[in-house]
Amino acid sequence: MLDSILADITIHKALVLVVPAMMILEYALNQTPQCPGWLRIWILLGIGIIAGIFGIGFTVNGIANGIIATGISMAALQLIKQTLNRY
């Protein structure tokens, strides 16, 4: 049963717009000293899931796309930061 649900998850075109917006939000949260690091991840995950639900619908696919968008944005920003701050 779980296999059939997970097999139906497809990456939606709306992620093209959500990922850069979440990268900007993640950068802004990193500049906020009052926001601890563990909380930033949860804020971004919540916003990513909400964006997936609004963009695709309240389905497993929408929630999964929100989680995927969060992961892509966090990985991309880390890639940029670590590339620019090489030793």
C-alpha cells in the first residue's frame, strides 16, 4: 500500500518558483540572530509544505513536493555558501 502511494509522487513544475523563494527566506533567517539554527529548518519545512499544498493540493504529492523543495533549497544554499567560503 505504501509503495503505491510513494510511486505516485512526481516532482511538480511549481518547484521552480518555490525553491529560489525559499533560498531567499533561508538567507534572511540566517541573518536573524534571534532565530536559532534548529528553528530555521522547521520554519522552512513548514513553509515548504504549505507552498506544496497551495501549489498542488492537499495530497501526498503536494506535501512530498513541499519537503523536496525544502531539501533542494537548503542543499543549494549550502553548496553556494561552502563554495564561496573555501579555505
